[in-house]
Amino acid sequence: QVQLVESGGGLVQAGGSLRLSCAASGRIFTINSMAWYRQAPGKQRELVAEITSGGSTGYADSVKGRFTITRDSPKNTVYLQMNSLKPGDTAVYYCAALYVAGTYWGRGTQVTVSS
């Protein structure tokens, strides 16, 4: 099992920044990649950003150039730096750890961007 704990969400004005953190514990060695997803009210959960064990990253088109995913391997922590936030970024953000048989999920952290 892997446990994921997110932090760093909150309320911010449009144009502002937030940094989300996701601390992983447990069977870390089983993780292939880490990712951030988000789910807005009435919408499906969507992939925001992903980082592989080798450090390769990928982003949703809607956040490219504004969000950056990084990892601190010694701390087993993944970050999502979010800049130039828009009201459309409002959602619950979930940390995910992908392994060969499935995905572990955190409980999520709320990000609200006011106009």
C-alpha cells in the first residue's frame, strides 16, 4: 500500500499562484509515476500533470506554461506549482501514484480561484 497526503490548496485570486504538495509513504518502490488530477463540480476527473520515475513530465494543454510538476525523491514528495491561476482552475486536486496494477489516490485538496 501507498499513502498519499496532499496539502497547499486554498483560495486565491485570478492571476495568483499556489503550490500543492503530495507526500508519499509506504511501498514507495512500487510507484512508476506520480500525477496530479483535478475534478471540478459536475465534471469528470482529468489529468493535469504527470512525472515519471525517470523525471519525464507531461501536462494537460489547459495548464501548459502555467503549471510545473516536480519531485523531491529523498522526501518522497511531489509538487505542483500553479501560476497565473484562472477561475477555470477551480477544482479538487488529487495526487495519484501509478503502479503496475493500478493507482493510489490521495483524498484531495480544494483549490478555488476567484475572479
